Amino acid sequence: MNKDLLDTIKKLSQLEEFKDVCHEQSNNDPMPSVDVLQEIVQLARSILFPGYFGDSAVNSQTMMYHIGVNIDRLHLLLAQQIKAGICFSCHNDLKQDAEIEKAGVEKATKFIIQLLEIRKSLHTDVIAAYNGDPAAKSFGEVIFCYPSIKAISNYRVAHALLKLDVPLIPRIITEMAHSETGIDIHPGAIIGNYFTIDHGTGVVIGETTIIGNNVKMYQGVTLGAKSFPLDENGNPIKGIDRHPHIGNDVIIYSNSTILGNVTVGDGAVIGGNLWIDADVPANAKLAQNKKMSK
């Protein structure tokens, strides 16, 4: 081999200087797979929206068979990926492979038990999208075509996994939807029922955001954080409540930015292209060049 190439290989292989961007996996520990997680998302969608995703030849006579086959495959793959996520994370107390394997199976089972509740929430989201868009011709069109349903379904799956203390995997699942739709929802956000995002491109919803029921947002909305407080070593303090709390029956129009741990009261309407970093009273209506009104 060319000496210069060999020298470059040796330098690139010295992990000490670049350990933060290199992951040294223990022997025989599995790595999370984006390809497998994409299959998991598709399986989840085929269970949550049978007949729309996966095998379309589903009817009342074959429904239980199709859902049973998909859940069996989902449970197997998800248990493996949860195990991989635990192995990848440096923040686990499970030392034995058998313990990690058992944790993966148990968490996958607990997740699947929640699928009915996830479907109920997604049903309300489909209704909200259909009722909120005069251009929507049917629930089927909303389920097939609307990026908000794809992003919200990924979010609801990821949020359920996060609540089960599954590391890494929930974030990968929401980032998959981010890449596909341009809608960035952190799996840690708490979002109520009848939630819809019209168009959706460029929406950002941060980790500690709380959103009530019957909330509608438009493209380009950011529910974000202000600059982060630092600890004594100058590092950002993580895990604090730093994103907005949005009440029930709120509308936020396109390209508005709401930053920090502020509250938007029930029934408020936020006009487009606004910057908000203070509490908004219930039923207020905000617009450019206008004062807050009740």
C-alpha cells in the first residue's frame, strides 16, 4: 500500500483524539439498525392503520390473522432493537446479556399492549386533520397522504417507547419522520388528542413541550427553547423544563416562534410570523402590529 495512505490509516485509527466521534462497541453487542427500525415503523403503521399500510387485502375475516402476523414480527424485531439500544447506551446497569435480552422482550411486550391506546389517539389526530382542512376528501386521503399523520404516528410510537425507558431508539424513529416530512417532533414532548399540523414543513417541537387537546399548528412553527443555563463547568444543564406549554383549543399560524418555558392559554390564537417569549392569556388573539386582545 502507498506509504501516505498507510500513514493516514494509522492516524485515523488512533481513537484517543477523536473518541467523542467514534463508538467502540463491545464484542457481540448488536448495534441499532435504521433499516430494521424502518421496518418496525411500517409494521406499526400496518397495525395502527390496517388496510392502508402493509397488506391491503385485509377484511373483517382476515383482520385478526394479519394483525397477529404483524405483531409477531414487530415483537421480534422491536425486542432486538431495544436490546441494541440498551447495549449502545452507556447509562444502563444491566451487565449480563440474558438480562438485556429479557429487558428487550419485556419492553417490546409492554409497548405492543399500548398499541390500542396509540391507535385511539391517532384516530383523533386523523379526525382533526380531516375537519381542519376543507381540501381533505376522506379520512383515507388524510392517512395516505398527509405528512402530519406520518410524523405524529412516528412520534406517538416513539413517545410510548421513551416512557418505557428505551434509549436511543425513540429518537431515531422521530428523526426518520423528520427526514421524511420536515416535521421535527422530539419524542419527549407531551401531546394531547385531536392534534394536527397543516402542511407541516419546518415545524419544530422541543423535548419538554406540552401541548393540550384540539391544537392546530401550521408550517414553520417553532416551539423551542431560549439559550440554555450553564452549570459551574460551563456546560448546558440538561433535563430542565425549557419549552412552551400550549393549552387546549389553540391555533398557531405559520412561521410563528414561541420560545422558553412560557404558557399559551386555552383558546388563544397566535397569528403568523410572530416571536413570542412571554405568557399568552387564554382566548387572546395575537397578530402583527396589533396589541394583545381578549
